[in-house]
Amino acid sequence: MVNQHKTLDQIYDIFAIRIIVDTVKDCYAALGVIHEMYKPIPGRFKDYIAMPKANMYQSLHTTLIGPKGQPFEIQIRTYEMHRTAEYGIAAHWKYKEAQNGKTPETTEEEKLSWLRQILEWQKDMSDNREFLSLLKNDLDLFSDSVYCFTPTGDVKNLPAGSTPLDFAYSIHSAVGNKMVGARVNGKLVTFDYVIQNGDRIEVITSQNSRGPSRDWLNIVKSTQAKNKINQWFKTELKEDNIQRGKELMSAYCKTKSIVLSDLLKPEFMEACLRKYGFRDWDSIYAAIGHGGLKEGQIVNKLQEEYEKKHRKEMTDEKVLETLSDIRSEHPAQIKAKGGIVVQGIHDVAVHFSKCCSPVPGDEIVGFVTRGRGVSIHRTDCINVLNLSEEERARLIDAEWSVTGEKGDGELYNAELKIYSYNRNGVLLDVSRIFTENNIDVSSMTVRTSKQGTATISVGFSINGKEQLTVLISKLRSIESVLDVERTTG
């Protein structure tokens, strides 16, 4: 009802009867009897016996007006048609009784041709999601259909609103790719002509055709035709797409300071291929090149796999063993990034934790992480205070160098929470303090409560604790400010 924009009174098969008979002749005989007893609703009769659906579904459908004006639907079919409808075309593969006048070999061949078409789609497509989408649309029994004829009289079942392009691609990919025009009932028509029931369509092809245009994607109605057009572009421009995909991925890694060669290892690439359903890495590059995938998606997946392996290799035992060696040898202290002195670790990767944002002058401690160097925290950080005994063994002495304590011109990230009454102008007063002290604000969020209070979180850059202390003092002097505190986790 939602998809087809219909109301409940437009649904005619709420009440329905199914009649199952022995032969095809009996189907039409039953239809004659029923139409003699009840009035049929015009335009609601469908003959799926003479013109089966693509998946070989067959039945006569008619909608009638009951004695009290209630519409109801009747389906008439043979026992063989009923088995196909209920269990699928492959359910009775060895069933040899032909009830509809055709030889068993003929009916089986028709079923096999549909299965061959599905297998052909699967072979042509490298993307499993596209194949499933196509198959789902082709199996949709509830979609409206239009029936048309080939020049030799064969029936084609297409989605309502289809064009000659859909018809051409339903015959074969090569016919659609080489199409240059079409005749409907003997008259030339445009590519966007909407096919009507009973139209006889002739496709005009040329070997000199340049192939599909991207505009065709906006004209065709069937998913099958869209996928075949997209497949042509992927195949014809595959080399260009692969090269473009490589360039996009390389450029993305450069902007993020990622070493791509570290990520392009067979085990990481295999996990990526499994997730996105591609057969080889060139297909991934091609998908990025034609816009089917974002380079960021692939790089993030590779990084995820890389970090999984790295974390696995950097076990707790190795971390603790390294710390034990450092402490037993009593080595000299080594200056690391940002004016930090860490106990005896050469070439150490140091980063400041975002949970407490330490600045020069704070009491600090180092925490040896798995594979990411040393994380620097304030000693009053909640995350440090709540460490388990086992994790405390990974703490390591760290302090600011002399130049770091005095401020060496380097800026450090800090964050404050300002609690105040929610009055007009309080945010302006807070902003003014930062501006007057030449402090660069990177983020500011405000949350208000029903009790009339406000919490202002401000992220900014500062050169040390001395400047921070002065800033907090000035903020506390603002009218309506209740308290100012630093984030501690």
C-alpha cells in the first residue's frame, strides 16, 4: 500500500478464492462460468498462463464484484502451476506429467533458460550486493508488469514504465549496448518511449555504436538494464578506473599521514575483499575509481585489521617485560616530544591523553600502551586513579623538562568546564575573557538545565599551567559563574 500509494479500498484481494483444476482448458472454462455469475472489474483481469511471469509463475487472475458490492479476487490454475507457484521452478525437477499441452522437455527448457539468465548475471557482476539487488527485483511478484512482443511474436514481461532500452537489454546485453533506435508497431520512437501492453517492438542496432550513454541510466526502468549499463562502463573503463582508484587511495593516505605500504599486506587485503564481496584487489580499485566505494572506507578497514594484529603482537607480557628492563638498568632520562622527560625510553612515541589534557606545570605520569607508545596523563586524572593493580604496573615516571615547565613557546590543548546561572550575556562574557588573553578557542558547547543553570565546555590552546591559573581566576570573577574546573576524564 505504501510503495504503490494505494488506500485500503483500492486493495481488491483482501478476500480471495483459488480454484485448482486439471488442465489449461479447464482454467478458461472455469473463468467463463465465473464471469457469467459475477461482474468482473474492468482492467483487473490478468492472463499469466498465456504470458507467464519471468520466474515462470502462471495463473488466471480476475477481480469480481460480490453480491453485496464487495470486490474479491479469484486465481485459477492447474495443479502443476500451483506446485511451481508454491515451491519454485526447481522443486519438481523430475516431474514428467505435462498438464498444459506442452511436452515436459519444453517446460523444463523454459525454466532452465531463466536460471541460465540468473547465472549469466552472476558471472558478469563482481559486486555481490548488486547481484542480490537485481535478483530481488526480478523475483518481485507484486510489481506491476507490462507485456510486449518481439518481431517473431515472443512475449517479454517488463516492469511498468519500461522503455525500448529495457526491452533491448532484456534480450541480451550486446543488443542493448549496440542499440541506436527502435520501432514500436512499425513506427520509429524515441528511447524514452513508455511501452504499453501489446506493443510489438523492434530494436535497431549498429556495429558502429559507441555504446551506452550515462543518460540511459535515467531512462531505463528495470534494475536488470541499469546493472548491465553500469557493467559496461565498469568493463570498458576498468583500466582507467583502477588507475584513478589507486590515485584516490594514495592521495587520501597522504592527507591523513598514513603509510599505505604498511596496510597493503595480503592478510589485511583479504579481510577487506571478504567484507565488500570483491574477488581481487583491482576490483576494489575500480570500484573506488567509478565511485562505487569511498577510498576512506577501504583505508579504515585496512587500518582496523592492521591495528588488530598489532595489538595482538604487543601483549601485556611484552609491555611489562620492557618496563622491567628499563627499571632494572636505571638508565638516564630521555627527553621526548613536547618537553616531556620519560624514564629511559629512547625514541619513544609520546602523546597527550585527551581525557585530562595535561599542560606544562601539571604533575604527570606516563602509561605504556599497546603499540602506541606512552600516553601522558595528569596524576589526578580519573582514568589513572581507577586503574587496576595489574594496569598500574604499566605506569612509568614522566615529568616536564625545565624548558617545558617555563613554557617553550609550544601550545597545549586544554579544556575547562564553566558552571553558571543561565543568564543573558554569560556566554559573551566568557568569550571576552579568552579574547582579551589572546587564547585561541577550538571548541565551545553549552548545555542548559531546567533548574536555570548552564554548563559551558571550552576547548582551547595554552602554553602552560601559569597562564591557565590566571585564566581560571578571571573566569570565576564573571557575574553568575558558580565554578570553573578542568576536565579530569
